[in-house]
Amino acid sequence: MRVLICGGGDVALLLARRMSREGNDVVIVEQDAKRCDYLDEALDATVVRGNASSVRTLQKAGLAQADMLIAVTNSDYINFLACLMAQNERAASVRIARMRTPEVAYWRHMAENLGLEIDLIIHPESEVAERVMRVLPTPGVSDIFDFANGRVSLFGMMIQPDSWVAGKTLRELDASGPPRNSIIAMIFRNQQVIIPRGSDTLEVGDHVYVCCNQDEADEAMRFMGLPGRTTLESVFILGGRQISILLAQELERRGVQVKLFEQDIERCHRLTELLDSTLIVNADGTEEAVLLEENIKGVSAFLSLTSDDEDNLIASLLARKLGAQKVVTLLNRLNYLTMAQRLGINTSISPRTVAVDQILQFVRKGRVLSVTTFREEEAEALELLAMEDSRYVGKRLMDLKFPEGTIVGAIAKPGGEVIVPRGTSMIDAGDRVIFFALETSVPKLEAAFFRDRAAVREAR
């Protein structure tokens, strides 16, 4: 498949790297000369310098031959226009655009009314807000993901020095009576990603992910030493960006007391028009004196959501020191995600990985039901639909040879049953199978699950 990506930012980089590795012919259009040189060195892809709003540039990049156009420039207008030009040129039968405007619902409605054929319009800020809201009531949990229409849950956590699971092997934990349908699916240890086996040991500082039946999620959290869900009473938000507004509005609806810190006085005035009960504080929320004056100690959560990664990291460390019960950090630079983990920041989230997940899930639609990327695309959770022709169907797991660096986390049966499989478990046609895999193992897993690469492409 020939894929034309408009824009050469981090989202484009991740998409191009992934799609090139899977055998697609990828072309990137980027205006900045230095960025073009970097992309040319970093990727096995063709890089064309130019403005994606120019039809000549897109034609030079091979628009007529493209099967898919993904517009992820920094401009909503250019992204929309690129899809419009592709439609006018009768090119790229699949068209995807990223939008950042808070009026994204209007843009979607307008595209539909005008007959603009854009297959997917993503709005990462909305998805980021949803992911943050999932973890706010759960102290100690870094993130929560749902699979199989909410029947399977995956939660992340850091192993603290006083945790009873620290120093235990997975085999020892399994003998201690965890919920029947739960499994430790991944361990992130510094730069290393481990798809664990029974002999692996949990160490202090590890970031682990536990997969379980949704009904047993609270029990699994308690087994891992977490306090479980709490009631949100007060939340501090740093920065007046769109994500901050979305979260403040949702928290208001839930009756939570919110304070939002913003240094730009004009922005503060605008925020007072958009928010009802949120207290807008015109001050630097990275200063200790300001946070102490506003009574940060014991606040349910502190959300650091400015456009500056360094400010977000500093503010998060300070908020944790001053007694915030939960800290959430927004990070745009992907290499900062590992740094945040090393600094002990439990919950960090990147709009860029969120955008990649949304696009890949759509691109792989069919037998690949969902895609979730972890850290700097070091690992993935894949939800695959088992078909009758899959080589994994009808055999015991102990008799199957999965690609190295993969594990079956859960099997969701069509009738509603969810199991965390053991060696004697079998995959049947129609099952939703949740795999956890190192990023290098994903193409091998898909090819094996769908018998061959052609089947994978057909599924997309």
C-alpha cells in the first residue's frame, strides 16, 4: 500500500516508521528543510520538501498513486484542504485528518453535509481528556485501557519501595491467590521492556501493566497493593489549554472543585467565559509559594497540562512533594516519557501517541480491533479478531509457538465470557484476543495470526 503523509512531526515519524516496517510504501511531505533531512536519515521512506496545501507538491509526492492520505500537519486548515484536494483528484481512497480546533464537531458535521469524503477526523485532545478522567479516581494507577468493548481492563502502576509485591517473582505472586482472570502483561524497567514469564521478578521502580477481567479490576488493584478507587473532591489544573478546558468542564459536571492556574491574563478572562464553577488563578502554578497559598496539600489530583514539557515535569515533581494525592503530566516529547517514569511520575500522557493509536486502529480496521502504543512505541497491545482460517484457532496455547516477545493477555468470548488464558486454553473463531508484544514482534505476530502478510493487508 502507498501511504502519503502530510506533515513531518512526531506523529508522522511514528506512523511512517510503523507503516514502513510493515511493508508499505510511505511518502512524507514536510516544509522545513532541517526536519526533512532528519526524517530522511531516520526513516525508510521518501521525503518530499514542500507545503502540503499545494496541489503541485502533493502531485510531486505521488498523490495520484496513493492508496491512503494521512494529514497531520500543525494546521487544521491544511489537513482539511489536503483531504479535499485528494478527493478532487480522485486519489487516496482512504483519507484521514487530524484536527485540534475545539470546534471539531462542527468540522465533522460540515464535512458530512458538504459531501467531503474524509474517512476519519481525529481530535487527540478529546481522547487525552478521556484517558486522564479514567485514572483520576484511582491513586497509584498510571493509566487504564479498555478492550473488548469494556470487558477487559489493563491498568499500569509503579512498584514502590514499600510494596509487598517488590522482590516477588510472578510465580510467587500467582501462588498468593490473585484474581483468577488477571495477569501481569508487561514490565517497563528503565529502557528495557519485558514480556514476563513466571521466573521474572518485580523490582522497585518497575512500571508494570496488569490485564484482567473488567469485573475483577478493583480486586486486582487491591491484590497489587493499591488502595482502589476514591472520590474526587478537588483538582488543580496547570495551564489554560484546550485539554485543560475539556477536563475542567467534565470535572464541573461531576461536582468536583477545580482551580485552574494560567499566567496570561487575557486567557484567564476567556476561561471565565468558558467555565462555570472553576476558580481561575492568574499566577505561576510552578511556584511553590503559589501552590501552598492555594492549599495544594491533600488535593485529589494535580494536572500539569501546559505546552512546555519542562514546566510540566517541574510542576508535577513539586506538586507531589507538596502533597497532591495524584499527579498527571502532559508530555509532547516522546523521549520524556521514560524520564518521567524514572523521576517517579506515575501518570504521563502524550497527545502524539494518542493520535498514532487512533490512526493505526482505523488503518488496521477489520481483524485488528484496537491498537495501544506504550512509551516510545516500545510495545503494543493488540486486540485481534480470530477468524476460522487463523493458524491459532482450535489449538491449545501450550501447543502454539508465538513470536518471541509476545503474550496472550486475555481472550474475550462472543458470549461475554472473559478469560486470562492458561496453557490449556484455546482460541476459537470469533474470539477477541488481546496480545501484548514488543514493537519488533508486532509484524511477526500479525502475519502468524492472519497466516500471511497479504491477509493482514486485506484486513486493513
